[in-house]
Amino acid sequence: MKRIQKTTEKQPHRLQAPRSSSLSCLNLSKAGTSRQILRKGARSTELSGGDIAIERNLACYYVYTISVAGAVRYIGKGKGQRLYSHMKEVRSRLKRDFRLLRIGSRLQRNLTKAFLSGAQVVEQVLIDDLTERAAYKLEYDKLREYVFAGKRDQLWNVIPASIQTPQEIQAYTERLQRNLNSRDRWVRTLSAMTLKALRGRQDQLET
């Protein structure tokens, strides 16, 4: 498996002829604003006046990251040009009037702020040539890895509720336990139901 990464910059680059990729699912072509593709241990290609369009086999999924100023902020999976869709939406937004506070997606809001501040945005494929199921599992495992390393707040992902550290589960359980003494009947009822389901899942994991 090989890596590719693309750096989003505001300054245009000198046009150079693209070189073909050795990756089985990659077919590079020119189509948007300045981008750069880097392959580990290989030569780099810079294109001006266009995104790097990636055409992939329909069965070929990949897992990717988006880093801002050197820190991984997003982990995702997809195929085709999914990797570049996030920054494409940001650039499209800049062509019209908008308010940051009205951007519903945390990822889009933070990416837009980062781009406006001039921060370097790098989109990188971690592993490609995956089935959808394998890509989903790898994405989940990478998210879990970051959460268990204490980097939950670093990510702009919506983290699945099932990914929680033992410390987070304990704190959540204690909060539900306190809610059983609430004056609000609905709070007591919902907390009791959630606590029962949580303990049921824990019992299943232990057996």
C-alpha cells in the first residue's frame, strides 16, 4: 500500500506535466485549483489551475485523513474524489456571502476558518484498494485509536457513541446514576433506561 497526499495552498504553482501513478486504483487528471500530490519514496507532481481528479474502480474504497497545520483533524473513508469533496465545499462557499456561525457542520466550519487564516491543509490517503466493509472497519479503528490516545477533542469528526474510553464510560455511568435522583420524571426514566442498556452491553462484553 502506498500513500498519497495533497496540500491545499493559496499560492498558484508552476504547471508541470503529471506523472502516472503506480497505485492500482489511481488515475490522475487535471481539473480545478492548485494542488500537489506526493507519494512516499516517489516523485512529486504539481499542477496549476485545477484539482487532481482521482478516478477509482467502483469497488475500490480508501481511508484518508485531513490535516490542518500539521495536526490530523479528520479521518474518513470513501472512493472516487470523496477525499477532496470537503475542501471543494469550502472553496465553493467562499464565492458567496456566508457566516461562519451558520455553518452547521463542525468540520466545514473549522475547515473554512483554517483556510481563511492561511493554514496549510493536507488531504492524504492512508490505505486504498479496500472493500467498503474493510474501509469502514479501518476508519472506526483509527477513530478509536485517537480517542484512546486522548485526542478526541483534536478530531473534527462526529465520533460514534460506541467509542468511549473506560474513564469516559465510568463518568457517563456516574452521571446517569445521579440523574436517577432528579426531580424531573423524564430525566429519571430516560437515565434508568440508558443505564440498564449500558450495563447490558458491558455484561455481554464480559461474557
